[in-house]
Amino acid sequence: MAVRFFAEGTTADSALGAMIVVFATALSLAAAHLNQFFTESIRLRFELNEANIRLQAEMSEHQATEAALRQAQKLEAVGQLTGGIAHDFNNLLTVVIGNLALASGRASENSNILPLLQSASRAAERGVALIQRLLAFARKQRLDARSVDLGALVGGIEELLQRTVGPAINLEISTDADLAPAHVDANQVELAILNLAINARDAMPVGGTLRISLCNQRTDRSSPTELTPGNYVIIAISDTGTGMDEATLAQVFDPFFTTKEVGSGSGLGLPMVQGFAGQSGGTVRIRSKPGLGTTVELWLPQAVKSPLGTSGDRTSRLPVPQGTATVLLCDDDHDVRRFVGELLKSSGYLVREASSAGAAFRILEDRAEVDLLIVDYAMPGINGLEIIRQAWHRHPSLKTLLITGDTDAVSDGGAGVPLLRKPFGPAEFSQTVAEILAA
């Protein structure tokens, strides 16, 4: 019995051991599978997180691209609108400003009507400034870019800047000793700096510090910038004012957006500066935080020629003579033609008028002695530049002046043709005619 029990016990132990081995093996396999499952789960979760990060980055990039596209479309729309209305508005403003100037000159100083005329003139000049700001924003303004010493330019307007910002604001100007000249329109740089200074002043209602610093900077292909690689001059304008949050900062270059009170700003200051910088081959960068002030950097391309200094010494003026020359005036706008004709007659010139190209050619073919041909660019059927070319074919020595209110009218195809942009006043027009006839 004992032997049988032992044998049977041995068999039972073996069976139990075998079962334990099987169970342990299964448990080990289950643990391995479970470990593999958890490892695979962690890997999949990691890949899912990476995919989410990539998706968010792609969505952010897509949103940024959409925002840039909307901004570009907005810029193009305003540009098309501005270009479309600029010609008509410039014609209207030419007549309004010119006739107001003539009327003011003929009114007695003691006349009650003189202040009214002067007020109307100031309003018309504001209209001109608004059109110019729109053109600057749309990058359609006419720039007279040349080599300019920006250090001398800023130094030349330092007194004006201090008067603009007021005595409560401390003005500090610093310039690199080796500052390179910039290839820019000096007048537009002055306007941009004044605009930025006014914005800084308004951000410091209780006073502060306005710093203007100028330095050289080079960018290359590795630089994280939208600029073409090359050499630039940076005008940095910093204030210690209220600053802006991110939401406001994202809109500062939108046309007509302003944080100022109604009637205190047009919302075109920064867009105008941005448009001018972009048209000049540069850019504008802005940094700001609430309570920490704002810094605006105006990046402008360096010039390769020797600097000419500020804008004030670029143009020499000739005395306006009372002439007896014969001028052929060709313009299809009756009001403009009448105003310009009055200006010419008041200077003593004999005026022949033509409302079309055909009428102008007939006057020239009549062998009439014409010393100067003044023609508007936007003429029906044929533009003014082509009228001038055909007139030169008939009379090679004929002096000419092209006038236009169309911002896109004349490019390189008008090289060598004197050009006067509308709107213009009596003094500017008379000076231009005198210079052409004296040349």
C-alpha cells in the first residue's frame, strides 16, 4: 500500500509540476504579450502625439499662410481701389487747390472771405495727404530714391521732432560712426519718422523717453527674414509708453485700424510706413508689450553711391519769369484745362488749347510757333506720352511737359520726359514751366 501510494504520489507530483510549468510558461507568454502590448501602446501613443504636434504645426502654418494671403489680398484690393480713384481725385484736387490759391491771392487781406478760402485750402491739402497715404500703403506712390545720409537727415529734423513730441518727452538720438548711406526717398523717410514719433508721443501721455538709433545690418540666406540678402540701414524708434498686447499688435498694419480716439487718427500711419519700406526694398518690424513700450524698426537698403544728404539740398530753384512763350495745352478735362490755362496766362504766356490729340496735332501742323507742349497723360484714344513722341517726330526740338494724376501712368517708358504729378498748386506749376523753358 505504501509503495503504491508513493508511486501514485510521485505521479501526482509530476503532474502537478508539469501543470505548474505549463502555467508558468503561459504566464510568461502572457506577460511577454502584455509587455509587448504596453510597449506598442506607448509607441502608438508617442506617434499619435507626434502626429498631433505635426498637425498643429501644419494648421498653424496654414493659418499663418491664410492670414498672409488675406493681408496680400487686402493690400491688392486697396491698391486697385486707390489706383482706380487716384486719377479722378487728383484731377479734382488740382482744380480745387489751384483755384483756391488763385482766389486767395486775389482776395483782399482784410476781406472776410479770405479766412474761408484758407480753411478750404487746408481741407483740400488734407485730402491730398490722405490720397498720398493710401498710395504709400498700396505701394503705388512715386519715389525719388537716391543715396541719402540718414544720420544727417535725422539730425536735420531733430528740432522738429522735439517740438512734435513736446517737452514732457526726452528725445535721444544715436548713430553708428560708420553708418552707411541708404538708397531711399528722403522726403518719405522724414514722413515715416514723424509718423512713428507721433505714435510714440501718443503712447506716452504723461511723458517718457523716445529713442531713435541708426545702425548698419547685413542679412544672408541663413537669416530668418523676408528681406533679400544684403546690406541695410536700420532706423529703430523706441518709446517707454503703454505698449500693446498681442491682439492689438496683430492688427497694427491693417488699413484704418487705430487705437486712438475717433477723429485723432486715420489708421494709415503704420500701413503707410510699411508700404513705403516695402516699396523701397526694405521692411518694418515691430515689438511691443503692455507696460514695456514699443520698438519699431525701419529696415532700408544701403546705397552704393555717395550720399547726397537730406532732401532739402536736392533741388535748385529758378526765378519764375513773366514769359512771352507760346504754350500748347492739351487736356480733355475742361476744368483742369481752364485752371492750367489761367495759370499760364497770368505768367504772360500765349496759350493755345486742345481737348484732344487730333486738335493738338492740327495746331502743330498749322506751323504755329509752339515753344512748349503740355499734355495730360490720360487722353481718350491715345495717351499723352505717345502724343509727345509723335509731336517730337514732327518737331524734334519741341519742349514738353507731361502732367498726370494716374499713379501707374509713366514708368521707364517716360524716361527723358519732364513729368508733373497732380495735384499741383500754382507755384509748383509755374516753377516747373519756367525751368523747362529756361533749359
